[in-house]
Amino acid sequence: MNLETSPADFKKGDRVAHPGKPEWGPGIIADAPHDEKVRVLFVEGGEKLLQLKHARLEVFSGEDPRLDRLVSAGDDADSEGPQRAREKFLDLHAEGFTTPAYREVDRATNESAAALMQELLGEDAFAKLLDAEDWAGVAERAIQVLKATKLVVPSERKLLATGLEDEALAQTFARSLCDLLYGFGGEVEDEAEGLRRRFERYVACLKSLRAAKWTLATYFLFMAFPEEHLLLRPTFAQRAATAYGINIRYRAEVGWVTYSRFRELAAAILADTKDLGAEDMLDVQAYIWRLAR
């Protein structure tokens, strides 16, 4: 249940919701309100600086385990730098990325999902589906890959599944996703520029499906190419960026600039954790996840 309250009543640590932005999910007040503004960390929308008189925040009194993973951005930055990030990961996995519990549970789950992605939507399988104009088959397989992990919350999976019930949109999705992953757009481009254009076309498709979420924009790239791509979850990405002092130019609206900067952050984390046994973005993803908890 959400309850209205006066802006003057808010304090650091309060749990709130933005009635005009339900897609952001609940959040936590990061700092005490100042000059009629307040900084909030939302579980899906990430960090926002809001005008209290316009946002009209409400108290969030429901249950959402993701709130427990939000760390106030007002904490001492020195305590949450790269060294502290390593310590937090090693607190859970004492042998780093070679810890049996990590490899057999955390990494194994995502490796299994990546293998399923190759089986269902690998380049050859995808080409056959397109040749057969089996748009529903692509949609069904995409949802199956999404459900293989808990990285994308059910509400966002539902957004995509609902949009794909429209046959015309399912066709557009199938073509744009294949284009994103394998470059079937027929263009000869510089590799980086080509990826940017394909990413933007795919995001435009997600917008037509009313499913333009950061997780849905990056999940399939991560599953198809875990050696170079990873999932962007707003709160987790921003927390990692703060810890490493790298500005990923985060925006709530899905866009290439933020994702490309996030990949630079991920590359820096991978280089920083090689001595812990990190191999690829599957490991970086787990590291970022632990850092944000």
C-alpha cells in the first residue's frame, strides 16, 4: 500500500514510490531532501534527482526484496571503491571466481542459459526460423531464454511477451533481434558503428512493443556473447560505476551511449579481477551483482 505524505516528512532511508512512474518500481531516499529536491534510488529506474513538488512521492509500505539490495549513494565513496568491491566479493567467495560454490551455482546457471541461447537462437537456428517466417517460434524461444535465469524480472518478461502476441510486431522483433545479434541487416559497416546502429534499431523495436527496458535491450546480447556483452540493470550498473569512479552517463531511457560506457566499465572490472580468476562477462555480471547488494 502506498500512502501520501508531506515532502517535509521524508528522510534518508525512507521507502517511496513515484505514482507517475510505476515502471521505476519502489525506491529508497538516498539523502535528506534539500532545496525542494530529493535523490532517490529506484530498483528499476536507478538514481533520480526529483523536484518534490512535481514528483509527489508516496510512502511505499509493500514488500520488495530488491529494496534490501539498494545501497545509499550518500555513503562514503572511499568505503565503496574498487578495493572494497573486491572485499565484498571475497567475503562471499573466498577463492574468487574459482570458488566451487560460485562456479557450480552462480556461473553454472548463466552458462546453462547461454547454452540454451545458442541452441534456440544461435545464428544457424535463427536463420532457419527467419527463412520459415516463423515469427511466433522466435518469440516463443526468446521468452524461453528469458525464463532460463532470474536476471529479468517477471513484469518485464510479461511486457515483451504481451507485445509479441501481435504477429506484425513479432515479425519486426524477430528481424531486429537477429540483426542485432548477427548483423543480418545487409550493411557493410565499421564493427563498432554497425553494432551501435543495430542496437538502436532493436531499441526502436522494443519501443514499438512497449518493452524498452534496459534488461530487455541487453539480455540477449549477454546470453549470445558473454565474452563481450553483459546485462544492464540500472541500480546495479550505477552502483558499480560509482565504486569504480566511471561515469557511464546513465539515462533511464535506453540508449547506446550509456550502454557503450557501461561496457567500458565492465572491461575495466574484468581487467581488475583477472587475478581473482575472472574469465568473461558472466563473471563480471556476478561481481557487479554482489557489489550492489
